[in-house]
Amino acid sequence: MMYDFENMDQRLIAYVNIFICANRLQAIMDSGFEDITAKQWLAITMIDAFPEPPTLKQISELSGVTHQSMRQIVDRLIDKGFLKVVPDKKDKRAIRLVKTETAEHLRTKKDGQDQRFVFKLFDCLTEEETTAYCSALAKLCDRLSELKEEKDT
């Protein structure tokens, strides 16, 4: 079913579409992995964004979820053998998250599905559109961080 957004402000349409895309993406990913959810996959993947194993706080901040929610995700990944925790050498209260060998070899229901899916998702965009999308999304993420700081002060 198509919806008529013709008379809606483009910013509202974009805002609504963020949620629609996120929900569809999560549903597809949740059905595509054998042992984990999309949010668990994201937590594992984000570890690679750090030069050293990140703390739970760092992963929470990067993902935009609360420390408590990320703790639940991480605990499940530890129970499933995808992550292990190591104590931080400088801060006794902090734990660092390390991927296990099992996490390095995540299984999809179809071999190689995860990377093919990403490329297939974006093949409807030209290289220029993909670049513009990445740039616009980065700006929106930065703006959300600013808005959160404003709210917290």
C-alpha cells in the first residue's frame, strides 16, 4: 500500500521514513541470522570501530542506546559465546568487550547473506547518491548528539 505524502513537509516524510526503514531492516536482519538479533549483530560490529576493545559505555554511546539496554544485549552475547569481557587495566570498574572466534564467524541462514544483502540494499543508489546519503546521515547523527546535549543541560 502506498501512502500519499504529497502534502506533507519533506522533513516529516524523511523523519517517518527513518523509522520505517529501521523497522524493515531490523525485521529482515532478525530473520536472516541463525543465532543473534540485528541489535546483537550491531553491537558485535561496532567493536571494530575502536582501536582497542571498547568499554560497555563506549559501545552504548556509539550505538545511541542506554547503558542498561546495551548491558542486556552484551550479556546475551556473552551467554551465546560471541563476546567475552576483560577488565580494563586502568579502571577497575570498567570492562572491555572482546569478540570471540565465534563472533568472527557469524552464521547467516544463507551463507554470505549479510554482505550480499548490504550491497543489494544500496544498489538502487548511484555512487553519488550513496555518498550524499552517508554525508546527510552523518550530519543528522551529529545533530542528534547536539540535541541530546541540549536536552541534558
